[in-house]
Amino acid sequence: MPDLRNIILITIDSLRPDWVTPDSSTSKAFPTLRSLWSGGISCPSGFSHGLFSQISFPSILTSTLPLDYGGYDGGIRSRPVTLAEVCREHGLRTAAFSSDPYLSPFYGYDRGFESFSEMYDVARFLRNLDKLYLQPYISLRADGRRTDDSLTMRVANLLAEAFDGLLGLCERKQEELGRFRFWSESVADHYNFHRLARLIDTELSRLRQDPRAYVERLFAELGDSAISDIPKRADISILRPFLRRIWRAYKRLTPGGAQASAVAVARAGVSLTALAPSYVSATHVIRKAGSWLARTSESPFFAWIALNDPHELSFARAMSPLAIRRSFRMMKRTLRGPEILYALSLRYVDAALGSLIRFLRKRGRLDDTLLVICSDHGRAFSSQLQSARTFSEEMLRVPMVFWNPHLTPTEAPHPCGLIDLAPTILDLMGWQPVPGFQGVPVYSDAAARREALIVDGMNGPCDFELQRPSIGVLRDDRLFLWHGNDPIEVTDFGGREPTSADRRRDASNASQLEEARRTAADRWESLLSSHANEATE
């Protein structure tokens, strides 16, 4: 076992393992990811415990299931312990570089990090808040399921927390970037944060003055405007909003043509999302991380780098048609529609990862650094798979790779979950297990003997009073999906190449079916009990 001092965790949103494993038909186009997989400890049967980022990420950083400890509404704020906190206890310097608004201090993801770089668009953060909470709450009000005052006050408290958090972000951005700027290098920084702070402070004052009137007005106007419109008045860019407006209008008028145009332009070597990006590119995030790593000198460190390019189908820079043709030639399969954009974004991320490894090697930090690659969930190219309750193999399978140039390449053939990622890191570092972690090292006997993995699914607010979750029980390459009623659904994963075809079939083994139903029901009862205990505390 090598003497490891440092950890770099790289999470790549929507990375599918069947695109990068050495035996896949596309992996030659992604040499860095292919090399890391073949040269490290890998999990061919790695699974997420949830289908969207806000549901699945708590498992990565806290080794807990998504709906535990109050669920995903609070992110990881109420979880027992985080991977970053454990690293700090062992004397490591800690830093995070997040390009995803779901992975922000608002949801507690800064726990344990002495430095936390927030590289996401403020408007995107508010848009996600609107989509995940405000819109579902309006639906509850509209159909008469919730008309009491508690719903109004719940929204008011949520908005107050969000506005408070954004005021803190504006203060940090002003310290980092200065007060007066007329241009921005990053999509995350194209605001006059002094003016934005004043706008948000005005909204917060109105909210606190009369919470009920503010929420009622917001509900009444949400169809025409949204809280995500607030930052527009502080935007310092001129070209970006104009391009976005044109692109949105084009997609609305000709949705099929917009998709075809995006693919055609991508084949020519230009990323349309590079003109008006929604996320910070992998190159920018890794460059920011490299600057911090250069300042750590010889200190041991833990760095978390969160990349979103494959999720956005963005490759953020021009590529020559010759390079694109060479990439497609390496892939022994025909790509269609969004698969082309996905391949190019993955190629771009792969190149950025290669630059990070070269940087570490040049500074002499590679030999004692554990490099960990994983995804929060996969990606489905079918438009039908948009629900957090659609438990498809394309979305549930995730890569997990632990790499160091001196590690012996190993495969963990049994199913492993993202809750096993943090315990594996601790074990490879030679540290003692943490009682608050629910997972085990991926190569351990405990992982091989484990009978089942749990997958949680919910849409909208994580509120057990409003909805019952869907619970998946994964065992023996079969997913038993329980919605709280009969019959239970069964999907055969079987280790084959994932497709979007519906492969549900009836189970022939009645005892397996009953055992899976009992496991899911016990999970639901445990969640209800924990929720009741938290409500009385």
C-alpha cells in the first residue's frame, strides 16, 4: 500500500461508466479516464442512491442515504459527519471548488472546508430553488391539498435562508473580485455583486416586513416572473443575455431545429453553450483548484473538484473538425443527437483531467496523492426519463475509481454504492472507520456479503407529509421498486449494456419479491420514525 498524504475527489456530473470503462466501445476517445479506470481500484457495478444531484450527493460526502437526517432539503447540514471534517481532523488542508448551485453552503456543502470556491450563477441557484420548491408548493395550493398558513410560512422561511445565504455570497465575491468591474472571466462572476447585494437585501427586508404578503404576491406572479429574475438587474455583461434570449426564443419556436442545430454546430467544432454558458467550464474550475494547490506547498491536502460539463452537454471551447473526426473514429459506435454533444463534453473534461495529472506530476505531488473519480448519477438520453422516481439503469449506474500510480489495479465485482466511497478513502489513507458513515470499503468482505443496496426516490420538496418516497432495493442485479403498493416492480439490470428500453418483468421468485418488499417497507417505517423524532426535538 503506497504512503498516501493527499486526496483529490473529482465528481463529474452525469458521467456514465459504460462510456469510459476499458472494454466499452467509446473509451478510447477518453484516454485519461480509461487509464485511471484500468490502473486503479474500480467498481464495475457502482450505483447511485438517487437520480438527481440534490438527492445523490449526500451519499458521496457523508456516506449516508439520501432521505436520512431530514432528507435532501437541507443537503448535508444535519448529517453526522462529512468527509472534509474527517480530513481536517487528520491534519489535511481542505478546499472545495463547486460549479453546481446544489453543492453550495446553502445546503451545507462547505462543512469541513477551510476554503470553498462558489463558481455558479446566482440566477441558476434561484432558478433551482424555484423549480424544486416554489413550483411544487404552488401546485399544492392550486389543487387544494395545502391551503393552511404553514405552507406560506415554510416558503417564507426558505426564502429568508436563501436570501441570507446570497448576501454572504455577495460579500465574499466582493472581497475576491473587487467592487467595480465591467467584465467577467466566468459565468459565475458576471454580476456587480455590490448592486446585487442591495437588490437581495431589499427583497429580504420586504419579506421580513410582511412574510405572508410577500409569499402570496410571489405565488400570484410566479407565472410571469420568478425570484431568478432578481440578479438580472445586476448583470454586468451585455452579449450573454442577448445570446441567451435569442437561443431560448429559437428553442421555443423550433425545438427540433434547435437540437439539430446544436448537433450540427458541435460537429463543426463550436459549442453553442460556450457563447452563453450556464456552468463554469472544467478548465476554469481545475485552473482555480491548481492555484490553490500551488499555494499549499508541502502541506497534506484534501481537494474536492465538482465538474458539470457532461450534465450541460458543454465543451466550452472550439475544437477543430479534424480533432472531432478523430474522436468519433475512436468510438466504435454510431452517436446520435445529444450523444454527440455528450461525447464532446466528456472529451473536453478528459483533457482537463489530463492537465491536472500533469500539474501534480510536475510539482512532485502525484506519488502521494489519492485521486478519486465518481459521478452522482448517470445520464439518460431519452426525454421520458426525467423523474426522480424513474429508476433506470442508465441513471443509477455510476463510476467509482480510486487511483494512485502505486496502487495495484483491482476490480470490486460486487455491487457498491456511493455510500462506500468515503469509507474506502479512509481505509486507503490508513485511517480508522468513522461511526457516522453507513458504507464500507468497496473491496471489503462486508461489501461482498451485503445483501442489498437502497435507492431513494422523490420529486420536489422532501416532505413525508406531502408524499411517500419510492424505494428501490438492488440485489443480485435486479432492482425491486416499491411505491408503497402492490405489485412491486422489478427491473433486470443483468450487467448488460444499458439501454433506455423498459425491461420490467414479473419476478418468478416469490420469496425474493417478499423479502425486497419487506426491506423497502422497513426503510419507509425507519424514515417515518426518524422524521417523527426530529419533529419533536
